[in-house]
Amino acid sequence: MEINITNKNDTEKRKRYLELMLDKLCVVLGPRPAGSENYNKSVKIIKNELKKCVRLVEIDRFIFDYWELKEKPGLICGTEELEVWPYYGSRSTPQRGINGKIKKIKTKEPVYGLYDTGLRKIQAYITISPFGRAVPRFAWESEFKKFPAVTIGRQDRKVLERAIARETNVNLNFKAETIKNKESYSVIGYLPGESKDEILILAHADTHSNTPGANDNTASLITMLMIACELSRTKHKYSITFAATGGEEVGHLGAAHYAETRKDRGDIDRIKISINFDSLTYGPNMIIYSKDKELSSLITKIYKELRLNGSIKVISENDTLDGEVFIKAGARGVYINTRGRDKTKLKLWHRPEDVPGSVDFELVENGFLVFTELIKQIEDRNMI
């Protein structure tokens, strides 16, 4: 069965909409970490866009400990100053920083320790960015929360190795503050169907504090808004919920709280399928993370029938990001990511350079076409 591509005029409208929304969110507002003033402004924009499409829009409010970097961080190895970004949630250094020497703790995905000068007691952790220059990351590991922890760029790994070999003196310095009981929000749009059984589509709306996050994850969020608008044109067998979640970058807080909200209401069991978009524009090669073979096979079939540039790959692992809580509550789930333009795109991850000009409309359009068709075929096949 061949799938009809939406007509060219609508394609041009979507392209203009993408440009407009990227400008509003990434250029006018810029970085939008959950809990920040810019993020709160983006919530109003997203809410207004959803209200144009769906019948019911609500705000899901959550409270968390907001961690904020207060000054430029620095790492000096001998006479060389390296760019670093602290882990979100890690401890500040003392006012004058930490002085010591470097020792490698782990070789695979290397972790370095900054020790006192006698190499007896660890003072801080240093890791290497997985894709390029220094990036902020979230301190999942308890040890990274108990100590100062930072990431440096891949290009500076040789400097650390040289510092170890020469027993060079090193200084790490950064200041951060934790604000208790900070508010943040997710925006939830609801499109009722003939059945109360739901398909949940998620895309996180927050970024790290150093980046406007055009590819991670603003373009995916805009794709979700486009899909909401398209699906609102017709009646549906199943209800469809759209969740622009907050706090994904700092522990998936918004998705977790929304799941708790649904549990408290007693209707989380209505969510039968969870579809999580995160970074749909890193390339034309779509990657599906899911243990649900039926859903994965259907997405693969649609992708191939659309004759899109690129390839599709299924990894038999469940979503461990925003969709995880809904899968654990009983939903079938897929998490969608992309690859393919790795040399140019992956180095933008969590970086200031992740700006609107780096977003490829073709990749947004791929996501739009695949997942509007997926909803249609889920309904046609009575998959819930």
C-alpha cells in the first residue's frame, strides 16, 4: 500500500511554521532550562499553539530543586585553561577552587579524579564529552552529586593525560546555587476520540542553560505541534494526548510528575501507547527504541513506504527517557531518535551552537509524515 504525501502547499506552510516557532523559542527566548523565566515564557507560547488545535489544554505544575550556575567555570592545567561545564546538581568548589593532581579512575568512557596533591583523597570528578566540546550533563550518579563534577571537550583529553604524566598542578573553580521548591511546568493537550483509550505523544520543551536547543529538542517539539494540528482536522477512534514536558534534561521530572498526576486521577491506565520524540533532526536515519515488535514493525513499514532518504533501525530496548514511566505503568512504548549527519549534528548536543540554522526541515517533515500516518494506521488496525 502506497501512502499519499500531503500536498506541496501544506509542506510549505509547515516549513514557514517551523521557521516562525524556532525564531520565537530559540532566538527571541534562547536557552530555556526548566524553572527559568525563559522556560515559563515558552510554556505560554506552547500552550497558545496547542489551544489552536485541541479541545483541552492544561498545565501540569511540578516542584523541584533548581540548580543554577552562577559564574563562568574554569579548569586550569598548569598554564592551559580548558573549557568545562559542570554537571547539573553537582556541588560547587570552594571559593578559591580546588587545587590538586589528576588521576584516571575509569578507562572506558574515561572518568578522571582531581585529588589532593598527595593523590590520597578525591576532590572532584572530570569526564569527557561524548561528541565534541564541553557540555553540561545531569548528575545521575550519587558521587557526582556529592562532589564537584565537570565535563571537558574531547579535544582536551590529551591535556589531562599529559597532566597525569607530568604530575601537573590543576585548579578547578565554579560556583552554583540550588534554589529549593522551584516551580516548572509541562503543557498537556488532549484531543478526545470515540474511546477514552489514549495514544500519548511526548516531546520535551526544556533545554540546558547554555543552549537554545534547536535540535534538542525544539524541532521535535514543533513536529509534535504540527502533528497535533494535522490530527485535529478529523475525528479519531482513540483519544490523543500531546505532552510538552519540562525538566527532561534534569531527570525527566515533568514526565514523571505527569504520570503521578494521572495516577492520582485514577486514569493512567487509559494511556495505551507512548511515543516519545527526542532529537528527530540529527539525520535521516530513524532509530526506534522499543521492545514492542508490532509497533516497531509498523513504523518501519511506514518509513519504507514513504520512500524517505535514509534508513531505519530498531533497537530492542524500552524508552529510558520521558516515556519510561508510562511504559512501567502498562503502556506500549516507542522512543524515536535519529542519526546520519553525525559529523555536523552530534557536536551540537548541549552546545550554544545548536541554533535554528542547524535544523533541517526535511528531517522535521520526515517525523511529521511518519507519525501522522502511524496514528492513522494504529486506528485502522484497532491496535489498542
